[in-house]
Amino acid sequence: MHTSIRAGCRFACLILACLFFLASIRLAQAEEKPVGIWDGFNVGGYASAGILIPRHAQTELAINELSMIVTWEGDSRLKFFSEIELERPLVWREGDDFSKQESYLDIERLYLDYNLNEKLNARVGRYLTPAGRWNLIHASPLVWTSTRPLATSRLFPIALNGVMLYGALPYREEAFEYMLFAEVLKDQDIEHDEVEFRDTFGGRFTLSGKVDWGLSLLEFAENIPGRPRFRMLGLDFHTRHHGWEFSGEAFQRFHTNGNDGGKGAYLQAVAPLGNQWYAIARLENFQRPTESAVDRWLIGTAWRPASNRILKMEYVGGDEQREDAPKGFLASFAILF
């Protein structure tokens, strides 16, 4: 416990030191005109609620998440971003009363960005791991389904506390983007069903055009007996055509000795039905060395009356029943504000 507190203090001191350093740069560059302390701040967020009717368990109603996003962008090269989320603040299960015992507060993101030049930026703090596409846009109002592919949540860390260099370069008529990152401080709070990762570093590279292609390369350790290290290769794509949308991701992990370390993939298609209704289908596969292989299929529909609101309904089938990948009917509503 004391070690975790000391580590948390060190990370907080790192953030404060970076804030002080970058703020001093901003003051040195700022004009002499007075600037209000709240200038450049924006507050937003998102929320979602849903129902789960599993095949072999109790029906569940829940407020899934309440998220607050605070950003600051002044007239300098410095930017600030934070996302604090209250997970599952209210849950009801068939035969039980409403419960708040599953709720917890999670710092999803908390970082500073500094623009070094037109092609290079620096980031320090807590950020989403740049592995695949889904992990970077996983907020409920931005994705088509209530459930998340297992391959995007259990093969690599979802978020890191560390540093990053990123930017974009022109390439013909397309854009080439890069992210190079490394973990500095391990997570202090681990959920009961969360895989614990350590010492992560890697890179992500994307080429955007008619089809967006992504390549992710990571190395990390898992906090399990033997503390094995893995290297992971990830490939993803996303494209739209006449209202249709196709996307997919595939990940392959290897032990540093060359043995298979797990894998996962999904393919998803979205078809327009008219009047802001869409049909959705997905196939996915997932396998970890310490877990049995899982196959899932999903069919569903979604109504998106506006870009910031979406109603989702889906049925999930497959082989093995898992708490983190339920089978059955799910529906949810999400809003971005």
C-alpha cells in the first residue's frame, strides 16, 4: 500500500513538474495582454445506460457510465485533456434491489500535450494505449455496439501512464501518422477481472485515405507467474462507402522466446437502412494462453438521430459464456454532450 502511495505521489509530482515547466514556456511566449484563467477551457462528457437479458443469468439494468471531459487549449503550444468516469453508478438485477456497490471512479485520461513543431508533439500523463482503432475511440456514443470485442480489451493494456511522441507527415494524397510511447508508472488500481500489464512500450502507425490502415507494435510483460514478456503485432482497417462501413482488427502476440502468446480478431460491417437506422454484424475470435478460446457473433441494429446520440440493440451468440463477454440480448442508449 505504501509503495503504491509513493508511486502515485511520484507520478503526481511528474505531472506537476511538467505543468510548471510548460506553463513557464507559455508565459514566456504569451503576449502582454491580460488573459482570463478560464479562457480556453471546455467541459463536456458522455453517458450511457442499458439493459442486458442474458441467456443463462439474471436480467440487468444499469447506468453504465457517466464521463466528464475537461480540455484546455490557449493561444500557446500547450494543451490539457482529462476524462474522469464514474463506472456503473447504479445497477439493478432481477430479484435484487438497486445497487451502487459496483460503482467506482476511473481516471480514463489525464495528460498534457506540447507542440514542438509542425510534425512533432509531446504528451505526458495517462492516455489510451495506441493499439488498434477501437481502443482509441471506445466511448459509447462513438461505437456501434454495446459490447466490445474481447481482442481489444484483454490482449494489451487499455491505458498507460507515461510519455508519447506523435505527429503527422504528408504522404502523396494521404496522411501518415505516428505514435511512439512508453509506460513510466504502473497502474495503481486494478479491477478484479482486469489483466495486469507492466513495462509497456511501442508504436502505432496509420495511413489515412479511402481506406484507413493501422499498424501497432508493442512489447510488455504480464503480471502472472513467471512474469512473461510478449511482443504484439496488430493490424486494423476502416473504410466507408455509400453509407456502408467496414472495419476490423487482428492481433497476434508472441512470447519473447518466439512461442505463441495469444491472438484475437474481429470483422464488423454496418449497413444503412434509412431514416438514420443501421444494421450491424460482427464476427470475432479471442484466445489467451491462460484462457480458453472464444468465438462470438453479433447481429444488431442502431438508430443514430444525431451525431451525438445513438440507440443500440443487438443479440450476441457464440460458444463460451463469460462475464466480460455476455451472450444474449443487449440494448443501450448513449449521448455525447
